[in-house]
Amino acid sequence: MLFRSDNYSYASKSGSAIAKAAAINRITGTSNIVAEVGTTQVAGSAMSAAGTGSAGTITINGTAIAITLSASSDYATNRAAVVAAINLNAGATGVTASDNLSTANGVTLKAADGRNITVAFDGVNLSASNTGVGAAGTYAGTYTLRSLSQGSITVSSNVGGTLANADLGLGTYSSNTAQFSSKARSGSTAAPVALTSGDLVINGYNIGAAFTSDDTASVATTTSSTKASSAIAMAAAINRQTSLTKVTATANPNVVEGTGFSAGAVDTIYLNGVTISASLSSSSTAADVVTLLNTYTGQTGVTATNNGSGVTLTASDGRNIAIGVSSGGAAVAGTRIGLGGNAALSGAAATSAGAMTYLSTVKLTSTNGTFTVAAGSNGATNFSTLGFREGTYGGGSTATKVASLDVSTTTGGTNALTTLTDAINTVSKYQATVGALQNRMTYQTNFVNNQKTTSTTAYNNIMSYDLASETAALATAKIKQNAAMAMLAQANVSQDMVSYLLKQYIK
């Protein structure tokens, strides 16, 4: 993915929805799939304090915006001031603000063209709590995949690839299936955030809390691995409202990918509640680590693979992965077991309490057209921490196939007209495409035939010559050449004679 695909975002251009859609659209000719960028949205924050400072700045997409708040004003007045200031600079930032008319939901930011939204506060007078704007950071937008043939779309990943980077989930999706994958959460040794009632709203319906009982796979012996915080529990909470939202949640496989291996002493590995005695040394290899960890897969639910540069841990059911590494009772770098790139792992003790936990993501799908994800009454804090982003997902064609048309009713007849119009447009599009290809092939064929004819003629002229005729022609040419030279010499002699006589006369 190239930066030049996104000429609008201020930061993290390669990770924007614009860049991802551009990468997909570069192969539309072969995939028959087009990616369409949606609006980037940043949910507002709950307002817990009125403006304690009289003035400050909030920076959006590199543009510093001066905002004046009043400690004596109510929340609504301060939100209005924030919205007005941000919208005044929309031309420079590409971002507009809207008042959610709620202290809990604050101010929503939107970028209609799908560019990233980067937010920063001055750290003195302005903050998320007194402006109602979402927390500082860079927010990426969404995009929708649409099949030009109205057929199904299959999403997969190459070996070693990380599909989550594309915000996509594995699977085959019909033309009217919408889907979304939450953002990955970084590994942590602290107690994670669990979904609670008021954090998430899907299609206008509040999603209730996730419960410990929802997850029977993850271990809870680690502080950072509570069952209620897992992707499994989050998916279960969402699915309790499927009958209302028409959205189904699935826990994605939990993948911890190491990007470096450096052999060193390791005597203990703590993995998902299992204490593994290791005898790794400076002479150990990544293959040794893989073999050791896979011996305990039945107990941990985690498989290890050598990815070429390090070790990848995978929990296919989406359970939490809690891991710690130690030698002589002291925590050591994760590179010793091939988990380089997870720098914080070196500070995670190989104990039941201090291990670092990596949480999986959830995939939302709907076969009922589009669906909308938004922050609930609790505001954007937990909503963002859980990996969700506000927006509307899907939007692919839901047209009925021509073979399934029913004109026995007025509604059916109307739908049939729409379907036939879409079908005609699709045929016309492909007719033009095929016609252009046919013209190019005809041109190339004619060009090749002309080249063949010219080459054959030249070959025949060379191979089928008349020796006598050519010899006579050569002799004729030589005679003409000699005669011309003689005449030229005679003309020169005449001029010299004239010059001699003139000189004699002058004397």
C-alpha cells in the first residue's frame, strides 16, 4: 500500500480507508471488486468538566484551532463553541463537527471523503472531557466492497499476511452482506476493558454487557485475561440482540505475530494458565520454541508456527492469549521465544498474575443490507478502547436476480423494473468492455498479418532473383556511370581551354 494513494490524510496515510480502497481498486480489472470509501467518524467523549481554562487549542489534521470555553457556561454552550470553531476550519482540515445534544455523547467529528482524522489537545486548557471531542489519536475510516457482477465476494489472506490490517474478515460474502472487524487491541498486563451496557449501539439498539459466563475457553488466572473482556464474550453479548439488530458477531482468530527471534536463556513460559518448563539457551532455534509450545496446545488452545522471522501464536477460537517469559525468575525479552515486536512482553512476568494478554477482535456481519455502529450513552471512551469505530457498513447491491423475478404484484413489478435496469446496465458495461478488447485484438491481428505479408514478400524477392537480368542491369549501370564520368572530364577540359585563351588575349 502506497502513501500516494491518499492525498488527503494528515497522518498514517498508508492505513487510511482511502489507501486501502485504492489498493483494492488497482486490481478491479481482475477481481471484479470495487472498494468504496465511506465517511470517517470519531465518536464524541462524555463531558465531565466545564471549561476550566478560558482558551486553548485543539489540533485537527495538523491545523491548530483556537477555542474559548467558559467555566461559567453550561455544557451545551461550550459544545456549541467547539462545533463552531471546528467547522470554521473545515476547509483546512476536511473535518466537520456536529453536536450530539448530549453531555454523554459530546461532539462527533466527520470527514466525508474518508480521510483519517488526527486529533490532539494542547494538554493545558483543552481536553476530551471539556470539549466533548473524541480522545487524542488518529482515526481511520471505513470502506465497502462491491461486486460489479453482483456475485459473492471471497476474502482471504496470503500466508504470513495479516488480514486485520485491512479491517476485513475471512469468508465469502453475498452481494447484500455487510461486514466490519473491530480494531486490534495492544497486549497489556493491566486489567482490560470489558463491554458494558451503554458502550455500543448497533442499528439503534443498545448492546448489553458481556459476561464471564459467555467465555468458557479463556483463562482467568491472569489479571489481564478476564473472560468478560474477550472477543468471545463480546461476540456473545452482541448476538443476544441479533433478532433486533440483524447483525451477527463472530470472534476472529487471536493471532500474536512475532517479528524477530534472538536465542537466549528461558526456563519458564507461562501460556494461558499453563506453566511450561523450558530449557532454551543461546543455541536454541525458533523451531525448538514451536515444538515446545505445540506440545501443550491441548491445554492452552494455542498453536505456534514459524513465520520465517519469528514465531506466530494462534488461538483459532478467539480466546485470550496470556503469555510471560522468564529466566532465573526474572522476566526476559519476548524475542527469546520468537515474539519480537511485542516489546512490552519483556516486562510481563511468567506468573499467573503478571503475564501479558492479547485480546482478539470481533467481526460483525449482516445479510440484511447495511448496519450502523455507534457509541452508546457511556460515550466514546470504552467504545474506542474496545476497537469499534462509528460508521455505516455495507451498502452493496441487494437486487433480485433476473431468474427470481416475480411480477404478480405491484411491488414485485417495481422491483423487476429495477432489477432489469441493473441487468441491462451491467450487460452494457461488459459489452463495451468486450467490444474494446475485441477491437484491440482485431488491430493486433491485422498488424501481425501485415508483418507476415511484408516478410514473405521480402523473402521471395531475395530467394527468387533472375541472375541474367540482374547481371545485365549491373553492366548497364556501369556503362552509364563510365559515360557520365567521361562527359564530365570533357566538360572540364573545355573550360580550361577557354581560360587559357582569355589569359593570352589579355597579355
